[in-house]
Amino acid sequence: MAKKFIPGDWVKIKRNDVRPKMEVLKYISKKEPIFGFVNNDTYLECVWYKNGERRSEVFHQDRLIKQVEKAKNT
């Protein structure tokens, strides 16, 4: 499966308005439980901040959607 994001991209979880936007840190290696092979291209570690506390979690790339930053008019 092709990588959909690069480190530094801003993403949100699809159909979830509760979670804040997150920054992609990196793709991680994860062993598939059923087939036993190591997957390097589909799981991402993302980081976000809540109440000043840094949090991170691993997500499958298909659960995420890229956030488009709007350009500021100056």
C-alpha cells in the first residue's frame, strides 16, 4: 500500500470532530497479527496537544484525512 502522508502533515480522524488536528511524526513498523508480516507503510505515529500536554498515538493511514491549511491574506 502506498504512503498517503509525509512527516509534518496535519491530519484528523475521519468522521470524528472531537479529536483535535494532529501532526504526523513518522510511519512505524507494525506486525500484522493475522499474517505475521511486518508492515512499514500503513501505520503512522501522530502527535497533538491537549491542555498543554503532549499526546501521541498510532493510527492506520486509512482512518486519517489530511487537513488543508488555509493561506492567510496579508
